[in-house]
Amino acid sequence: MNSVKKIKELLTKHQQKVEEEIELLDQDDPVNSNEVAESSEPGTDSWVADTHTRTVAIKKNLQDLLSKIKRSLQSLSLGKYGKCENCGKKIEAERLSAMPVANLCISCSKLPRFSKK
């Protein structure tokens, strides 16, 4: 039981950190800044567009991670944490140690339908 509590604490702390990072990205996005919008410096529009594009990409990755964390926390509360969502076998401890949001065992994660291209 103690390890479940530690995993929940770890995931909860990670969730808070990711939520804070998303909030900071929103604050730092030049599209949300009046100062940059009013600038007449040459190249400002291009810089804003490039920076905003990168910010959106980073934010999407963080939101995906946040979803995985929430899914892991839900799975933990349902007593299903650590079981592969595909085959039902126990996910390797080393894998969960390295990636606490893993929802597939190593074998299933290598299947073509689950691998990202």
C-alpha cells in the first residue's frame, strides 16, 4: 500500500508541475501580450508567429502528458494501475519507474498499432 501512496504523490506532484508549466506558457505566449502586439519593430510579426507556433507545440505535448497523468491517477484509484491496457499483464516495474504514466507493457508498446510514426 505504501508504494501506491508514493506513486500517487509522485503523479500528483508531476500533475501540478505540468499545470504550472502550461499556465506559464500561456502567460509567456507573445500572442497574449499587448506590448508585442503594439510593437512596430521590423520582424516582430514573424517572431510572434514563430514563437507562438513553438509555444502551441510545447503546450500540446504538456497537455498530452497531463492527460496521461490524470489517466494514471484514475487507474490508480480504480486499482488498475500497473496493468497493461492491451494485454492485461503487469507492466514491468523498471518501465513504471522510468515512465510512471506508462499504460502498456514493453511488448505491447512495440506493436505497430500502438507505436507512433
